[in-house]
Amino acid sequence: MQLVKSVRAMQRLAKTWKRKGVKVGFVPTMGYLHAGHLSLVSRARKLVGRTGKVVVSIYVNPTQFGPKEDFSRYPRDLKRDLDLCCAAGVDVVFAPRDGEIYPAGFSTFVVEESLSRGMEGASRPGHFRGVTTVVAKLFNIVQPDLAIFGAKDYQQAAVVQRMTRDLNFPLKIVIAPTLRESDGLAMSSRNRYLQGELRQKALILRRSIQAMQKKVRRARTPIASVRAKSEVKRLFAAERAAKLDYVEFFDPVTLKPESKVKRGVHMALAAFVGKTRLIDNARL
């Protein structure tokens, strides 16, 4: 496995692979890898085959964090991540420094203006501007044939798909299922913040989704979105350690909010458990 830290070196490798007709699968991450990330690596390997190359990027992107968010304390452990990548059969880890991605005088950003408006976009202004910019740059640097994203970040995956289509990037976006811990908590690098009883309290996100799935299955008619949101808020009100940021019911393709909640509608929510912000989503 190779560790590459410069944009120029990564692009040289990518061009060499292109000339040889080597298929490249790409898994962009912010590091502190867990089993969910490794499942994306496995998916990439299956898609490119033994003769293909799997590239994992490890970069905590500053432009997608707000001024009061957890950029400075976001978990980082490159040595641990490299060991995991090597064991998983990754060919190249691209781990650039900030100066490589955002050199002095950098002033160009990529903005998606439709799918990024609500939910995470509304709760974290500027977040998707940072995401689309860094992903576009990584696509140009790694030049993959396909890139794998996890469904836990449902809106992010949709935004990246739209950007890829709109800007004619010559690659396929693959969305892999959300991986969960044995108790149902969606896997996330931020789960390491959940110390003591907070780990159990964090299950309120999954329980809220399951409660709405159950209610939708039993309902004879669609449920008003206002009513559904109120029920989720009541569930959170009973859990003092957790504070709901938002809950939304929306069309899984357009991401537009639905006024009626029924089978096939998608649900997403974000919440603070202690000081840790978590997200989850599922089809109802």
C-alpha cells in the first residue's frame, strides 16, 4: 500500500493508471475509520476487481465545518487508519495537508443550489459548499471510475450525485447501505465522543425512526407531516440528554418535504447527544 501526500504525486499515479486502462475505485473519508468505511472499501474492491485500484482519501476538510463546530477536535489517528486500510487491501491512501488542497490564494468553490437547501444545508450554512468543493477537487486529483459513498449521509450522497451529473464528471457514484452497530446506532466516527450513558442515549435517533416506520405500517391513511414531527419531538422531549436539531420527511429523489407521511417517504433527523451531533435516516 502506498501513502501519497501531494496532489501532484496522486495525479501522476492517476494518469499512469488511465494510460494502462486500470479501473479505479475511490472512497473519500475524513479518517478515524470504522467498519462502515471498510465496507465501502470492500464494495470498491468488488467493483474494480483484483486488477483495479482502490484509493482511500483521508482528509478532515475545514471548509465543511462551521465556526462553532467540532473541526479542531474531530477524531484523527492516521497511523491507525493506515493499518486498517492496509489490512483491507487498499492500494493507495491519499492523505494531503490543508496547503495541498487549499493553497494560498484559493478562492474557487462549487455550490449545488437545489438539493442542498434543506436539512443539513439549513442547519449548517456553508456545509455543502465545503463538501462539493472538496469532493470535486478529489475527483480531479484521483480521477476515479467510480466513487463510493455511504447512505448514512443521505443528503450528502444526493448532492454529490447531482454535482457529478451537472458538472459532467466521468465517473459513477455508488451509494452503499448504512452500517449499524449491534444495537442499531448508525456507525460514525463521532460515536467515539459518546462516553458513559450517552452511548445508550444516542439510540433515540434509531428508536424515533423505528417508531415512525411502525406507525406508517399501521396507518390506514397518510399521516400529516406536522403530526409526525410532533411525535418525534415528544420522543426527544422524554430523553433529556438528547436535543433534536431537525426532523424531516421528504421525497427520496427530489428531497422536497412531504406534507403527508406514508410508505416510501424518507425520514432524516439530526440531534445533539450531549455535545455530539449525530444524524440518521431511513425509508419509511
